Amino acid sequence: MGLQVWLDDQARVLRLSGPLRSALALPSHSGARVHDYLERHSWLVLEGEPADWQGLALDLDFHTVLGHVLHTRGWLLRQGEGWMLQLFDIGDLLHERDSGRHEHAEHQLAVQIGDALREAGEAHLVQAATEQLQRLAEHWQAASLRLMLHEGGQWRSYASSDDWPWPEQQRLQSWLEQLPPHALLDTRAYPDWLTRSAGATLCLLPYRQGAQVQAWLLCAGVKQRLQLESAEPLMQALAQPVVSRLHQAQAQRLACHLDQLQGQLGAGWWQWPRQEPLQLDPSLAASLGLPRVLSQAQWLALVHPADREPAQLALEQAWAGRELKLSLRLVHAEVPRWVHWAGQLHAGQLRGFLLDISALKEQEQQAGAARERLENLIASSPAVIYVQRCVEGALLGEFYSASLTPLLGWANDSEQARQPGLAVHPDDHGLWLQRTRSLLRDGQVRCRLRLRDSLGGYHWILDEARLLRDDLGQPREVVGLWLDVSEATEAAERVRQSEERYRVLVEDSPAMICRYRPDLSLVFGNRPLADYLHCSPEQLVGMNLGQWMSQGQRDEFLQRLQALTPQQPMSSAEICLQLPGREHAWWIWADRGLFDEQGRLLEVQAVGRDNTEVRRSQRQLLQGAKMATLGELATGLLHEINQPLNVMRMATANALKRLQNGDVDPAYLEQKLQRIEAQIERTARLVDHMRVFGRRSEVEGTRFAAWSAVQGAVALLEEGLQGKGVTLQVEQPSDQPQVMGHADQLEQVLINLMVNARDALMDKRGGQGKLCIHQTLTAGQVLLWVQDNGGGIDPLLLERIFEPFFTTKAAGVGTGLGLSVSHGIVAAMGGSLSVDNRNGGACFCISLPCA
Ligand code: ADP
């Protein structure tokens, strides 16, 4: 049994026996001591002589032939003269003790690793894991460790103890996916992996929860082979806290996320254990303003009375195992809240969620109301509202509003309604095809065409349609409306025709027709007007009528337009224009103002007639009459000129006589010469005035004092009248207002009247009569009176004296034109000429408006 070693007193080995003897490595020399058989550290046990070792328990470790150490324990016995060491193999005992120690150490390490990871703050977890990996790597004498976690469907490196010798993350990924989940794997045991990993050794340890591997610990360059039993607890200690903390964090994030989502949705959970009150999700209860815990009676009291019975029935059925699902109103707040209540029986309690759907319900109600309004509108619309469906590029009628039958007499399901193209007027077929093309191309269309009703009559229809497309942009349907515009279209046609007629009338009219704005710019003018203005009718537009008028004419014209009112829109006048390349033109011009609702003048329509020829002959007539007057005056004028000649002759003769007598008195001579000069001046004035009077009148009138015409006439006639014995009485007025017209013409009128008075006085009284001229003023008028006492005019003839060629005078004496021409002149100046018999003679009155 065991090993017996016989020794002498010097501890030299005499003999060996026992089964262990064969395992010992024997020293090479003879006479070896027991020490030579032992490991060096066992020498310490055997100090001194064998006698010293007696009674001691001796633990001795021997060299063996196999190279390992043989652990023995025993004691020394006295055997005769020598000693015997009785030893037993305690290798197993020691091994057990060692592995117990090792296990304890590993357990300690596991506890420390676990504690370190559990205590690490959230932010430092990776760092702590890295540190613990480092520690484990030292413990296992591995080059590097790496912890891979399963996250988001793939393996992610979570922490690493050192520089990782395996660069290919991707290859690792696919390996880990294929690995059997249950055991420690060592690439050294799998030659094919070893080749794949280019010889790098790798040991993989799984961490499982249930059947699922949650993490792999990868150990690179492990010196000794790891044992699953010893490595697993350490792996657990490392991975478990990391994984569980990560799961916890993830769960927290999810819960938080869920809370947020519920908050946004207005949703939350509820649960109702049997025989206990209803419990609500705190945040849901807060958002709905409800208590967290409610009895059944409290809960039902919150439900709107109309929803209470369905709620109660649904609840009973839910307790019986049916699914709970209904929408109801809660009336605890001012405005009822709509909620969706769903749940199910689960492990003896009802559980589910509550969703606030007030906004949804409100939208639903609004949409419903809008839809109802729209339907009402469609039903009551006079237009036909229709929907056409697109079927492979063709448009087929699908829906028509109720007004289809009253409008066209078609039934909703008739063939025409399905294919309206069949009822389109033959002349409008092209339009109809164009409509479909435009719709499909542009997405909308508006056209006017004729559709046949059920009685065969045609209606003008305004068709307005829009194309709707589906999500892919493909044409889906057409929505449109038809409006019966027959009346409007026919009325427009009638208007067009009548416009055409009037247009032709206006175009072909010999009169000038135009429209112009209040600033005198032309909007339209016909051909006669264009011809007068030497341009085309098109060029007329935009031209200003005022450019052919003098400043005075234009002012007068504008003043006349300003006087137009909606009540008095018409006005006419004779206007004078300076036309291009011509002398003055006179147009009789009639205006009609067009006003807006506020009574503002927008435009003027005018019709004009050229009066230039008439004017010209009038002027010639006037001139003729003037010349006749001059002729009549000739006798009187000869006298007028003769008189000063006689005076001058006398003065000259007397002066000469004195000179011949040698009686030269300078004062006398000077007096004579002055008299001659005065007479020359008087004659020159007369001749000058006659020249002015004989001239043709100016085209346009000017302002002048009416009395100046009296003075002119008197100057011409004064001497002649006095010569005939007529007393001329002229009352010079203090105020001499102005009138508008031609002074020479008014003077001619006065000359006519004075000559007529002279003739009557000569005829009736042999010249012994009186001629009075004076002026009076009444409301804006100047009145010039010419009164004689020549017996007046026969009342029977009074009516006729203004007629042309009426005269009572002998042939060759009177022309009968004087009064007629005078009447015309005064009327042209806007005044009137009248006559009366009074104070034994005729009394003429010229009445003129003050300018
Ligand atoms: P005429 O002088 O050439 O006859 P008028 O037209 O001037 O032509 O006059 C027409 C007529 O009116 C005269 O012929 C005369 O009979 C009458 N008449 C005009 N003025 C007077 C007057 N002052 N007194 C009497 N008769 C007058």
C-alpha cells in the first residue's frame, strides 16, 4: 500500500517498496538521499536527521518518471537500526482542495464582476463592462475578449477588453447566426473553422435566456482550453447584468414612448378586476378629467344617457367573455367627449384601452353636415351636376343631379345619359370630341354646345367640367355641370344681329357719328368723320377732337359738356374747326351724354353735319348786304368828305389871300393850318373806319363792347343825318358791357336801323324828325334801342318786315334785305331783334347776352 522508503540514519535510501515505487524517477547516482527523490520545496520539510522527523506529519512531493509530481503524506517509523517512511498518495486530496479553492476564487470573481456591473451607472455601463472583460481576460489568460449582444436583429459588439484581433465584423456576424446555441465552442476543435479564421483561435461562449442566445462572449487567443462548467458562471455574471440592464432600459424607453403616444392619441389602458372598481391609466384619467378609480355605478353615471344602456349590455357581455367594443359619450365635462371603449376578459379581469375620438367624431359630424349641404345644393341646383367615369379613355355618364329630367327630359338611366355624345347637335360634334380631348389633356374644359332633349328640341348648354385623377395620376372621373343658356345665347345672337344692323347704319350714314370720352379723346368714329379728318376710321381711335378747335372753341365745347346731366343728356351747337389742310369748317354738332350710376359722365355720343357751305353763303350774303349798305351810305359819305374839303379849301383860300396882300400874321396862318390838319384827321378816321367796315368778318367772334358798334355807326352817319335835317340824339351810357360776336356785323345792323329810320323820317316828315339811340341793361342782357318818330310801321306789315326781300320802298331804292340780314346777325350772336310802334314812330330793340 502506498510507498515505503527505508532509510539509514543519514537519510540515505536503502530500499523502496509499495505500488507507488514504480512511478518514482530514480536519481542517477547510487547512495542517494531521500532528498534526491523530492521536489526542492519538500526539502524544507526534511531538515536535520531522520530522528528529528519522528512524530511529524510529512507532506512530500516526489519526482516521477512521467514528469509530474507525486504528492504524498505520511510519517517516520523506527524499524530496527533504520527508519521507514510510510507514505500515501494524497494527489486526489490536494486536487480536490485546489479545485475547491479555484471554484471559490471563481465564484468570488463572478460576484465581483456582477456587483461591479450592477453598480455601474447607466452612462458607465460600457466602460464597466470593458473593465470586467479585461479582468476576465487576465483570469483566463486570453488575449482579448469581446461581448456581442443581440440587438435589432443583428449581433453588435458591446464591449471589448482589448484590441480585437479579428478585423472582419461581417464574417463574425454570419458565423454567430449559424452557431449552435447551446455549448462552448472552440475553433481548435473545428478544423474547418480554424482554416476559415486563418488560424486564429477563438472560443465562443453563449449566454442564453430560455432557448434564446442573448449574448456571445468571444475569447481570442486562449492559452488553455476553457471548460464550460467553470466558464459559464463567469459568463453569466458578466452578461446577465448587462443584458438585463439593457432590457430594462429598453423597456423603460418603450414605456415612455408608449406613454407619449398614448398622450398624443388621447388613449390609455384600463382594467377592471372582478368585484373591484374600474382602474384607469393615470395619464388618460388626467387628460379626460376623470378619477383614476371608479365604481361601476360611477362609470355608468359618466356615460351619456343615450349610450348608457348599450354600455351596460356590452359590459355584461364582456364579463361573459365577448369582446368589448363601442363608442360612447362621456358627459362629465361641459362639452361631451366621445371615446372608443375596447377590451377583453383576460385572467379574470377585463382589460383594454380607451381612446378619445372627440376630434374624429366632430370631423365626422362636420363632414356629414357638409355632405348634406352639398347634396341639398346639388338637388336644388338649376344646373345639372354630373359625374362621368373614365373607362379606357371613354367617358360614360354615371350620375346626374335631379335637374336633368326637367332640363332635357332624359331619364337618369337612359342611353343619352350614359353617352351624351349621342344627343349633341350634328354641327357641334367636333366641339364635343374636342371637349373630351381637352379634358383628358388639360384636366378641365368649358364649352357651349347644343343638346337634344327628349322631344327633339335643342338646348344651348354651357358645359364646365373638371377631370379627377387617382393616386397614380390616371384619369378616374369627370365632374361637371350643365347650364341651360339657350335664352342667353339666343338673346346674345339677337343683340349681335341688331348691333350689326346699327353698325351698318352708322357706317353708311352720311352724317358724322362718333363716341368720345369727356377729355374729347375718340373711342369710335365712322367713315364720314374719318374722311373729314383725312384718316381711316381705325386711326380715329385715341385722337382728340379738341386738337382741331381754337382755345376759345374748346373751352366753350367743354363747358357745354359739363352742363350735361342724366336728366338733360342732350345738347347741340354749331362748332368751328380748323381742319387739316382746309380752311374753317362749321359743323352742326349734337351730343348725348352717357352716365354711370353715380351720374358721372362716361362717354358722349355725337352726330355731326357739315354746315360750312351754309356758313359760307351766309357770309357772302352778309358781305353783299354790307356792300349794299356802303353803297347806300355813299351819298352821305360824299357829303361827309366834301364838308372837310370845303372847310380846307376856305382855309387855304383865306390864307393865300392874306399872303398875297403881304399881310403875314404867323398866328393867323397857324390857326388856318391847324384847322386844315383837324379836317384831314377827321377825314382819315372816316376813311379808315370805312375800310375796316368793308372788310370780310373774321371767322370766329370776339368780345367787344356793344356800344362801340353804336359809335361806329354814328360816326359814319352823323354828318349825313344832320345834313338831311334829322336830329340825332345819342345817350352815352356810363356802363358799356361786352358781348360776343363781330363788331362790324353789329355795326351793320345799327347802320341798317338808322338808315331805315332816316328813310321813314324823310318820307313822312321831310327829314324834320328825331332819331334817338340809347342802351339799357336787364338780367345779363344789353339792350340797344333805336327809336324814331317817323310814324312807325303799319301794324299789318309788322309781321313781315323781317322777311327777306320785303320792302315798301320804291324799286331800286330798297332791297328788302336789311332787316332780314340784321335779324340773322343778332340771332347768331345769341340775341334777338324786335320792333314795336311807340311815341309816333318805330322802336327797334337789339337784345344781346353779356359775354
Ligand atoms: P328796305 O329798307 O330795303 O326796304 P328793310 O328790310 O330794311 O328793307 O326794311 C323793310 C321795310 O320795313 C321797309 O321797306 C319799311 O317799310 C319798313 N321799315 C323799316 N324800318 C322802318 C322805320 N323805322 N319806320 C317805318 N318803316 C320801317
